[in-house]
Amino acid sequence: MENFDIVFITPPLSQKERYGVKFTAGGQTPSTGIALLAAICRRAGYKVALIDAPALGMDVRAVADKILTMAPKYVGITAVTISVYNAKDVALAIKARAPGVKIILGGAHITAVPDETFKRMGAFFDIAVIGEGDVTIIELLDAFENKKSLDKVNGIAYPDMAGGKLIFTSPREMLIDLDSLPLPAWDLLPDLGKYYTPPAHAVTRFPAALLVTSRGCPNSCTFCDNKVFGKKIRSYSADYVVEMIKHLQKNYGIREVQFRDDNFLVFKEMVAKFCNRLIEEKIDIAWNCTARVDIITPEYLSLLKKAGCQQIWYGIESGTDRVLKVIRKNTTVEMIKRAVILTKQAGISPGGFFIIGLPTETEEEIKATIKLLLELPLDEFNLSHLTPFPGSEISATATQYGSFDDDWRKLNGWCTVFVAHGLSHKKLAYYSNLAHRKFYFRPRIIFNYIKKIKSLHALRVYFVAFLALLTWISQKERR
């Protein structure tokens, strides 16, 4: 039996729970957030371990069994909305067998709705970290170790059992200097090349890794919640991002990086320096990222292409200006067309995120969205049903515009939990399937996937993805 100070856990989450159907094309990506927290704790002198249960296929009992062999003083569990009940199950299983372990809960969900989580689920945690945890986690552990009061640890909440409520300390200030952070503890995760594969539609070279190089989003889209990182945008320096890539290449053989920032390209000065370093040092790495359509220029795209950018994903959402205005996207259909066309002309593959079933959206406007999808020179797309995630503006107003099943276990973006007035489950399923059929069963798209197959591993990934698409469509139709 080893004695760890703290073990971080990503709770079990099956493909069924994540995507609403049993298929594996969605990919498995590492939990970079807890890998970073693990590195921070290790740098501070704590003995740290990490359990990524989804990647290892572990259930609640297996995680609890593993924790008993590690004998930690503290367990840190991260949870998004669809995994928060699984986080509770893990916490209770650990407490039942090791009641002295302190359970620390963090992540987007508890930050978005701490009071509601406590009200619905009870006190299954000892401490909740609200917002960014980089500084908070060390101050919290030091307070525990030195038996100091928690009142001075900013950015936490803890149950007041006598009063039946949460007690909040002062908010934690946002971390400005991201370069002060260590590299994520990728070595504590399961093997990156073996256990993790990004979604099939978003990778061109294997093995691939995921990076988040910035924080914050200044936009006000009604379907998003940005309480964890706030509106103030911050990023690592270009030199630090290059260091991360070199580390991943040298130690894990990574050949492609997916930047999962809210909007990687908004940091134009940093991105330009990053691209120039890749070009000057001839660093052989393929990469893709996300961006808003309103920041794209031909000159910018030319630099990205030279630096190895393979794909850019745009948050398109809707095919009508009226709906885009309702959700405060602050873009127009013409801006969308321009950005996607310029991206394609630059030799970079464009992808688009779409949402159907938005508040006040009509059947005709969904048709317009599908029409735009098929008119644009996109190589990939992702279409989800509107999901009013906790903490978003839409979550608070959803019942004014339709019916909303706010069972947190169903809020994965794929299950139909919100049905706007004038629409139905059947219509939303029909248009979702129509969009997938019309887009992916075109010769151009099929040929693009064939061109990507350059190894047996790639063949397997794309074949499974194709079977998954057929299964997903057929199951939605049966429902």
C-alpha cells in the first residue's frame, strides 16, 4: 500500500452517458485540467497520483478499490454536468470505506451552480473549489496540513451541516501569468498514444494530443457558461506553447495537437509568434484549433497554413441572422460564409459547430441552417441539440421558450432535453438525421476520409466512426 497525499480522479463516464448511444467514435481525450493540478501539487512537494477512470474503463467500485490501495489523505474529483452524479457515487464509495479521506470537488459544474448542486445532491464533498483551482488547491492543502482555518482560503465552499447550506469564502482572483504554471503531469495519465484518441472527425495524424493554452471568453452567447475562467482572456506565451509541443513530441511521440481553447486565434500576437517559431525551427507538428468567424483574414490564414494548421473549427450555430442575434452570437451568415470560404481557399480544412432547437427557432429556420451547412465548403461538422447547461443564460429562461428536462445526467448535447415551442422531439431527430445523412454521404466527404487513411490504425478509427454514425442515426430513428 502506497501513501499518497492527494489523488485526483476523473469519475467514470461511459460512451453511452457521454453521447446518448453506445458507440466509440467520440474519442477519448485526457483530462488536462486535473493533470495540471497534479503537476502543481507535485511541484509544491505533495505526493500525487491520478486516476482517469473513463480512459481506463473503470467503474465506481474499481476506482474506490484503487483508492484504498493508495491511502491518500485527500481526493480531488473533477466533474462536468453529465458526470457529477458519477462523481457523487465515487465520493460516497470512498467515504464508506475510508471515512477520513477529505473529498475535494472541482470543475465546471460545481462552479456554475454550487448551491443548486448542494440542494439536489447533498453534502457528498467536504470542499468545493469554485473557479480556477491552480492557487486554491495549494492553499487548501496547506491549510489542512497545518490545521489552519479555511476562512482565509479564497475560492472555496463547504457545507454548513447545522444550517443546511454552503459557506463561501471570498472569490479567487483570476490567474494572469499562465507561464508560471508547470507543464501538465502527462506522465501520471495512462499512456497518451494508447489510451487517448480524439474524435475521428478532428484528427489527421496519430497519435494526437489535446492542449488548452488560454482562458476566458469575452463573448456573451446565451448558451454558454464561462464562470470557471471568466470573461478576461489570458494565454500562455508562444514560447511556452512551443515548449509543450516539443515535450509531447519527445516524450510521447505526438504528431498532432488539438487546441481546445474557446478561441485560440483571438490571441493574434501570440499565435503569430507561435507560428513563426514552428516555421523557423521546422517543427513537424500538425494542429487544429477553434475560432470565431469575425477575426479571419487571408493574411492570417496564410501564416497559419505555413505553420502546419490543418483544420479550423468555427462556432456557426445557426443559418439565420435572426437566430444568431437572439443567442447574441454577434455574427452574421455573410460573415460565416466569408470565413469558411477563405479558410478553404487557404488550404485549411474548415469545420463547423451547429445547434438546432434554439429558443424561438422555427422549423423553417432549422431548414435554413441545414441549407447553409450543405452550401458551405465544410469538410466536417458537428450538430447538437440545444442543451441549456447549468449556469448559462438559456438554462435560466428555457421554460419560457419550451419544455426542458433538466436531469443533469442527460445534458450531454446529444439527448433532446429542450424542445422549443412549435417543435417536437420527432422533428428535431428528423432534421438532425437529415443533416448527417446529406452531409456525410456525399462523394466529396467520403473521398476526404479515404485520403486520411494512411495507416491501419487510421483505417480502424474511421471505420468504427462510420459504423458509429450509422448506429447513432438508426437508434435516433427508432426512438
